[in-house]
Amino acid sequence: MVDEAEEYSAKEFKKLLPAVKGVACTIDTKWHNRVIVAYPAVREPFSKGTPFGPASKEGLSVQQAFNRCAAWAWAAHTERTGEEAPFDFNA
């Protein structure tokens, strides 16, 4: 069985995030099975992590976990710059 996270690339996910210095995306499968997105926000928090698979109480997929983190990053970006997300990550 292929680990679901192996089907996704943090590098590919990062392309969907705001293109500003300090933005990062990590898919952690070593400790917690979670997606972590960092954004240089105006105020804390500066990162958001969302678990997926067995680590997720809601049974989220890695894509759903990324969408939650991306929605957070874009909300922080919109607050900072006024630029809105090109996609609806809450769908």
C-alpha cells in the first residue's frame, strides 16, 4: 500500500500558496502525519498544521489537510496585502 502522503509533494502544494518570502509547506510523515504551512503573518500564529490520515480525528486526506492550511495562509495574506486567494480552499 502506497502512503497517501507520497502521492503529494510539498513543493507542488507550495505553488498554490501566496508567493511571498517566508512561505513554506511541509508534509510531515515522520512524527505526526500532518501538513504544515508557514506564512509571515502580521501577528501570531505564523504557521498552521493540520493532521491527516489516522492522525486526524476527522479522517482528513492530505489534500483536505493542505486545503485547511492554505485557507489560513491566504486569509493572513489577504489581511496583509488585500490580495485574495485564486481558489476556494474551503470548498
